[in-house]
Amino acid sequence: MSLSQTLRGGHQGLARVVCFFGGAIWGLYWIPLRELDAAGILGVWATGAFHLIPLALLIPIVLFRRQYWRNGGLPLQATGAAMGLAILLYSTAFLYTDVVRALLLFYLNPIWGALLARFWLKEEITFERMIGIAFGLVGMVILLKIDHGIPWPQGAGDWLALGSGLAWAVSATLTRRYPMLRTVDIVSGWFIWAAIFTIVAGTLFTDPVALPTLSAFGDVLIWLVPLSLLIVLPTYLGITWGLPQLNPGTSGLLFMTELSVGALSAALLTQEVFGVREGLGIILISLAGLAEILLPRIRALG
């Protein structure tokens, strides 16, 4: 099968690989976000900066494909809006809470995804998925130090991370529910709605003095442009192509590689603690992402 046929017809194995590595790339997403914040592009505006540059490329595509956009109707806009809201909440959470805590609260989304798939899409929660969820939950419990009390959200950053996980589970379910939507149209909607939500949130919930200056943008363009076009946009396209082919719970588990990479990078680059507890939690959560890939093959060999 040629690459073009694979991209058009789909391939579940490749979709799992794309989501697995897409999550790993997202695990480093917090680094440039904090760099933007340090450069004076604060809060939600940092998220907006990431999306405005690729959006400039996508707008001509939207105009060229306007008939597809009209045909996509409410499902296309709802999917793009859910993704845009998820990325805005998720990105902003990194600026108001610890990296690991934001990742953990976001990665409750496989639970929401599995429940949405069961009650909305009528899909079974498979044995492999239950094992994956169990690995993920145990890993989260270990990382959150459950012996110190119930890990209830403790501030704005925690709530943003929790809300982003729920919004992402909704978007994953929508892509599964409406598989006829084209990847490029979904990604275009994702960037457009992320920009809209950024402007609304920045206008309503931030101080006018926090509005970034043109000089602040100019200082970061040298690395922001290639990062946005060569890393962020291709990652979004790959993830959006893979999502409709997978159960929302499955995709959520595969994306847990983001938690492993994010926690490790935070331990190396910040003052956050990284010890035996954190290492064990990350191993379990990585196994959660691999369970749906490895367990069927192990059972087939047996």
C-alpha cells in the first residue's frame, strides 16, 4: 500500500505510532511556552503565539476548501472548538502550576474518553484498555503522592489542566464519531478556534498591561517560526489524522507518553523533584500507553 493510500484509507497501527510519538513531542511543549512567558508574552497570549504563525499558512487552505468547510457543518466546528479549547486550557495550565501536576490532571482524559466511547459511541471497554487505564491510574497515584491526601485541584492551573483533559476527550470522541471530516479541515478549525479563544480569554481575563508588545514578538520569532511550522503544525496534522481511527480511551492512553517525557524534562530543566517515586510512576504510565499495542501481540504469540 502506498503512502497516499495509507493516509487516505487509514492504518490503525500507524495511527497508534503517530499518537504515541505525538504525545512524546507534546511532553516538551511546556519549554517554549515558559520561554514565551519569560520573554513577556504572558498567559494565554503565549498559546496564541504558537497558533497564529501556522494559521497564516492555513487561512488560504481554508479559503480554497471553503466548500468542505460548509459541508463539515456543526460537527467540524464543534471538533475544532473542542480541540482549540483543550490546547488553550492545557497550554495556560503550565504557566500557573507545576509541569508534572498539569500533565497528570490532563491525563485523566483516558477515563473520560473511555466513558464517552462507551455511552456515546457504544464501544466496549476492552480488557487491554482496562489494563492500560489501571497502569495509568496507579502511575498517577504514585506521582501525586496519594499518601499525602486526595489530589484535588488546588488552584487555577490545576483546574485548567483538568478542564483541558475533558475538552480533549470530547474532541477525540467527535473525531471518532465523524470520521468523514478531513484532517486538514479539522486542523484548520483547531488553529482558528484556538486563536479565537485566545483573543476572547486574553481580552476578558487578563490585564490590558499584559498585552504583548511587538518587540516581545520580534525577539522570539527567530525560533518560534521554525518551531511552529516544522514541529507544532506537523504534530497537529499527524495527531488529527490518527485520532479518528482510534477509540478515545485508546488515544488518551497512547498520549500518556507525553507525561513521561514531560516529567523527565521538567526534572532535568527545573527544580521539580525527580526520584524513585517519580520514576516508578512514569514507567507505569508509559506501560499504560503501550498496553493496547503490546498485549494483543503477546496474547497472539501465546
